[in-house]
Amino acid sequence: MSAYSIARHHIDTALHAAEGERISRGDCLHAMLVTIAQALVKERGIPDTKSALEFQMNNLAEDADYEFMRP
């Protein structure tokens, strides 16, 4: 099992639990993001966590063109 499949499993489980508690998906995901960011800071520090979050935010668009890509 990969780290991403483990994470996906826990996200799905948390969203299912949130639904049962009438907590919105957005609120649950935000709480998970904050909790994960706090845990990652403890593990890897603020600069690495900030860099990882910024990289992910800058690369969310699946159809975006990047400078290094050639037609």
C-alpha cells in the first residue's frame, strides 16, 4: 500500500464520519489540512512545509501549461 493510498483511505473515512456528524466536507477537509500542516511542521519544519504547500497550490490545475513543457 502506498502513502497516497493510505492518505486517500483516511480522507474517505473522515469525510464519511463528517457526513454522519453533519459536518460539511469543506469544513472537514479544512480541519484535516490544518492538522496535517501542524504535524508536517513538527516532522519537517516550517520552510519545507511551506514549500510543499506552495508547490501543491501552484500545481493543482491539471490542464495548466508549464514553462518547461514544449509543444
